[in-house]
Amino acid sequence: MAENNSSLLDVHDLKLHFRASAGIVQAVDGVNFQLNRNEAVVVLGESGCGKTSLAKALLRLLPRNVAEYSGEVYLGGEELMGLTDEEYRKQIRWVRMSMVPQAAMNALNPVLRVGDQVAEPMMIHAGIKKEEALAQARDMFSRVGVSADFLHRYAFELSGGMRQRVAIAMSLVTLPDLVVLDEPTSALDVLTQANIFNLLKRIKKEFEVSFILITHDIATSSELADRVAVMYAGQIVEVGDAESFFSAPLHPYAQKLMASVPRLRGDQELEFIIGKPPSLIDLPTGCRFAARCPRRFEKCDQDPPVFDMGNRRIVKCWLYEGN
Amino acid sequence: MAEILEKKLKDQDFSDTGALLQVKRLHVWFELRRFGFGHAGYVRAVDDVSFELKAGQAIAVVGESGCGKTSLMKTILGLNTPIKGDIIFDGMKLSELDRKGMMEYRSKIGFVQQDPYGALPPFMSIRSILDEPLIINGVKDPKERNERIRQVMEEVRLSPVDDFIEKFPHMLSGGQQQRVVIARAMILEPKLIVADEPVSMLDASVRVEILKLLENLQKSHNLAVIYITHDLSTVRYFSERIFVMYAGKVAEKAVVDEILNNPLHPYTEALLTATSEPDAANARIYKEVPPGEPPSLVNPPTGCNYHPRCPKIIEGLCDLEDPPEFEPVPNHLTLCWLHKDA
Ligand SMILES: Nc1ncnc2c1ncn2[C@@H]1O[C@H](COP(=O)(O)OP(=O)(O)OP(=O)(O)O)[C@@H](O)[C@H]1O
Ligand SMILES: Nc1ncnc2c1ncn2[C@@H]1O[C@H](COP(=O)(O)OP(=O)(O)OP(=O)(O)O)[C@@H](O)[C@H]1O
Ligand code: SF4
Ligand SMILES: [Mg+2]
Ligand SMILES: [Mg+2]
């Protein structure tokens, strides 16, 4: 595989807060991470920790009730947050960075033939003529393993796995550098899941694309991960390469999370995390995991900084101060 | 078709085996109608399934979406009527029950539904949700009902009880809501609990909490449990036997370790291969997955229903003849021609 170690994405202190009746929801609250070309990073975290909001912040797909949207995002060295919405729409979204949204397979347009849906982003965002776009859609269908006969079908005529392939094809037609996949397989059966991961692995090689894979499914996330980022209550609390992370996670939350993953074989006890995450409206001032942490100590009343462990590994926990 | 079935089912008599639940040659076929009338075939959701369950035993039914897991469970709960076959539970024969008998039958089986978020009525407090089955089943004394409600809430660890009892479902976390669903299933002190994907909608850490709760209840109450899931990796944490279901049939049944270490049916092998463990090495390999999708349940293929996808197919046999149940290893049964000489 061609190794290209130049940095593709750099995210600094990214914030996306929403206004709600009960207060400000700090869904993405100072996120930092970095991704190389042709690399896949998995963002792991439990329901409601802000994963989808992070994807929306990266793609600037913002709802109306945004209270704060700030930070720095560099894509291939270019700063994105300074772009106007118009510039962002023309130059970035779909063109260089695309997304397979959560539940995409159920969100395909029911009255458009799926071939036309795949052709559409090319016509709109790359100004390609319809015939040419349809030809490319046909090519993309074969690459994601959907028979060309299906170009003329409607979404309801396809199985869940086929619809998900169509959604993946849509995200790839403009040949972006980066694709964000939000829970691409959580509604699918194991065999279909395995098929989709085979496909994503092949696409990663073939298109030299980078992936951000958002999921709460730790076991299957390892099918694609070069790197792993763990999200808790709006923040990234650990990032590391897949090898080190899956064999020995550092953050106490990540350790507990790994211990809760059922294994097919072996007989280690499963653990669970007592209590629930803090409300994103009313966050504690210290470490956000402290209330549930088995290893907390006095220092944890203060917000821990991000400690650099070397080897592109970072962890936001006082245990690693002066490691 | 009905005639063939008739013949097949002739040997259908129940002997007393001391089992709590006997499912015998169960066929649950849903009739398809064209424009509301006119027969257009059957959806064979459960197609000739037999098994037994003793008091206090836990089994897992594993299979992909649409293979008939929920249909099988609903039939055991008395919510679907089988087209053929029968069920005996705790001495009661399902096909012979009148209205009153049916009510008693249902009160002895607790049900934990597939979707915890849709399972609880949003405008009822936890107290009234748990009160309802007691009232329906004729527990008249409010004091007795109150005591039972508090007791069951303690058992599922919704405690301190006063913090939860007047709350509404939306005020609870996913894990707590699932505890309420389990409490409701337990409130009439059933002998059998049917749990349909009780944890698939929950986060990893909460999932473990609920599985452990179910395991504790099973042990402390000597409950029989049927645990339905599509996730093979969770089954060994609390069931003794696994049934692997494919397109309406039980393709393989054995104790957990046998299924995991010595799978006999090619479909079970495929499921095991496809199931991931968290391991960085996964990203470097492609998985071997059978092509295609499960067959139509309206027009199932001839012969073995897995033959169109099976890498080990014996041409001329698998595609023509329905495989019977073989027992190549004692107590390890499979519907697969590969084991015909065992
Ligand atoms: N437009 C919005 N306005 C207000 N709150 C929002 C909005 N969008 C999301 N939230 C809240 O922000 C938090 C994070 O939501 P998000 O969808 O990012 O979580 P997630 O990690 O993707 O969860 P899941 O795994 O369930 O998809 C949640 O508490 C959610 O209710
Ligand atoms: N009342 C009904 N009428 C007609 N068909 C039905 C009915 N109930 C279920 N089916 C069909 O029977 C088949 C089996 O469905 P069932 O719900 O039992 O599957 P399952 O294994 O529980 O799937 P899942 O994992 O998605 O819950 C499906 O094809 C379904 O569409
Ligand atoms: S009976 Fe034949 S087709 Fe069916 S699973 Fe066995 S080998 Fe494969
Ligand atoms: Mg989400
Ligand atoms: Mg079901």
C-alpha cells in the first residue's frame, strides 16, 4: 500500500454548541485531533456524546440553533473555518470532504431512481453533465458492488445492505480526500456488516481516501481503524494508533469501555460503567469522567489538559501528567 | 401443500419429558393476500421448528434480521397462531386453551420486547406501567400490588424505589428504561422469560449491565430464559445452548462451546467468521463472507435453504433434497447434508 504520511486534517479546539430550552448544549467542546492522508480514524463513544455533532461541525452542516461554532480546521493545510458559507459549499463539502450520514440508507430519496441520486452530487458540485455523471455513477456502482441493473431502481426496492452501498457510492463520486461515515453499519446484519467493511477496506486502498468512522460498536470499528479517538461528553479524551489502543487503552474511560466488549471466546468477566455521562448542558468543572472513574484522585477536580504521550498518542487524564 | 404437511406431522404427539416448554414441529406461516383477498402464498416465518426447554434453562436463538426469531417468540407467547404444530407449556397445550386458559398461559411467560424505547407507554408512570398487569390479572388489593411493585423494582435495581416510581419513561436513561421493561416482565412471577434483542439498542457498557441483571434473575428465580439476538458474541455470557436460525429453520443447535468451537453448519461458520473481536489486525485482512442474501420466505429454494450461498454445496443433493436433522455429535444437531454419513 502506498504510504503517504502527510497530514490531511488538523482540528484545533473545535466547538459546536446548541441553544436549547434548558440551556446551552456543549455537544462538541474543544475537540483536537489530526489525521494523515489515506488513514482511517475511528471516533468511538456512547450515545449522545457528540459524535454526529462533530461530523456536522466538520462538514459545516449546521442546524439553526447554533450557539457557538469556533476553532480551527485545516484540510491539506488550508484553514476552513475562515471560509464563507458560499466558499465552503463550492470548494469543500462534497468536493473534498463528504459524508455518509447516520441512517443514510433510510434517508435516500424515495421518488428518485438511485442512479440519479448518485449522479446528482457530480452534477451539482462538480458541474458535470448528466450523461457523463450517469456513466460515472454506473462505474461507481460496480466499484461498490451494486449491479448496474439497480441504477434504475428506487430505494425501497433494495435491501438495507444495497441501500448502504448506494449511500457510500454517493459519498465517493466526487472523489473527495476525506469521507465521514456516521454509524455506517449499525442497522445491518453481521454478514452484511462484514461485506460493507470489506468494501470500505478496498475503497480505502483503491481511492487513497481518508475515513473518519463514527461508531459506538467497538469490535467492528477495528475492521477499519488505523487510529482510534475516544469521545466522552463532547471531548476527545484519547487518540492512539489502533495497535496500541486495542491492546492497551490509556484513559480510564477507554479502559472500562474496552472491558465491556463481549468476546466470542475466552472467559474474562465483562464490566460495565456505573452511572451515566454528565449532561452536556450542565458540565462539571473538573475531569468530565471523574464521577464514574475508578482511579480518580484530588487533582481530578480540575480540568485535565491533553498530555502528549509521543507517537501521535494523546490522552486527557491527570494520571499521565509528567508520564 | 397442506397434505404434505399433514403427512409430515402425523407423528406429532407429545410425551411427558418433564420439560417446562415443548415446541413441536411448529410452522408459523403468514398468509399473503392480494388486494386484501385472494390467496397469494405464505411467508414461512417459522418452518418446522422443534425444541424443549427445562425449568431454569437458558437458551439463545441467534440469526439475522427477518429469519423468524420474533415470529417464533410471539407464537410461544400465544400472540401468533401456528398453522401447524403445537406448544405445551407448564402442562398447558396451546392449541386447546380457551380464553381463560390463554390468560393464565400468558401470565406465566414474561416478555422483554425488542425495542426498549418503543416498549413503554410514554404517558404512564413507572408505577402504573407495573400496576397494569397486576390489575388485569385480578390482584385486587392495592396494598398487595404496591408491595409487589416495590419488590420487583428492587429486584431489577431501580432503587431507591421512591426516586423512580412516579417518573415517566422519558425521564430515564436507556438502561433504566430497559430495567422497567424487565420489571414488567417479572411482575407476575413467570416461569419463563422471553427476551427479544433486549440489549441491541443499548450502548456497550449499559448492555453488560442488563445482561448481568438478566443472568442474576435467571439464577435467583430458577427462570427459564429464551434470549433472542443477532449477536453471537453476547450469547455465551448467559445461555447454555444456542439455536442458530436461518430463513425460518433452526440450522444448528448445540451447547454454546460446541457451536463456537465446532460449528457444523456452513451458515454458522459464516456467522462466526463475520463476527468481529476488537483487534487491530482486522483492518489488514478481508473477511470471507458468503455472497448474496437470505432467500425469500415466500418462495424458498428447493433443497437446503442455504444452498444458493453455501461454499460447501454438494451438487445434485443440497439443491434438490431438504436436509433432515443429523446428529453427528451427541446433542449437536444440524440440518446439513455434509453430515449425512455421521
Ligand atoms: N440541533 C440540536 N439542538 C440541540 N441539541 C442537540 C442538537 N443536535 C444534537 N443535540 C444534542 O447534542 C448531544 C450530542 O448529540 P449527537 O447526535 O452528536 O450524539 P451522538 O454521539 O451522535 O449520539 P448517537 O450515538 O446516539 O448517534 C445530544 O445530547 C443531543 O441531544
Ligand atoms: N404478521 C405478519 N404478516 C406477514 N409477514 C410477517 C408477519 N410478521 C412477520 N412477518 C414476516 O416474517 C419474517 C420473519 O420476521 P421476524 O420478525 O420473525 O424476523 P426476526 O428474525 O425477528 O427479524 P429481526 O431481527 O429483524 O427482528 C419476515 O419476512 C417478516 O416480514
Ligand atoms: S446442506 Fe449443503 S448447501 Fe446446505 S449448508 Fe449443508 S453443505 Fe451447504
Ligand atoms: Mg450520532
Ligand atoms: Mg425480531
